[in-house]
Amino acid sequence: MIGEIQALRDREEALQAESCPGLLSLKQAAEALGIRTRELFDLRREGLIVQVKEGHRVFIPEGEVERILAELSPGD
């Protein structure tokens, strides 16, 4: 039952993210950054990452994830 509920949540999240091109769900952004969702919440709370609100949902722009990854990567 819990697995079915999570599957429905994942599907809803994917559908909402599809309707917002260029934006990642919090789960997708955390995975792309290689961090836990909780760490992403902390970054948001501290104002260290840009977020976009669409209705009651919060998304992270793909460009913001790319910016953070670039900052974390060793210099060229």
C-alpha cells in the first residue's frame, strides 16, 4: 500500500514537472546534485538556491542546478 501511494506521488510529481519545462522537482534537483532532499531543503531555507513556486509546488530551475554543479566542479 505504501509503495502504491509513493508511486502515485512520483507520477503526480513527474506530470507537474512536465508542465513546467526547465524546472525540476525538489526530488529531481536533489538527485541531480547528488544530495539528499533534506539537504536541498536546508539550501532553500538558507537562500542559497533559487526556487520557483508554481501554485503550491516548489521547483528548482535547471540552470540553478547547473550553476551549483559548476561551482562544485574543480577549476578548468
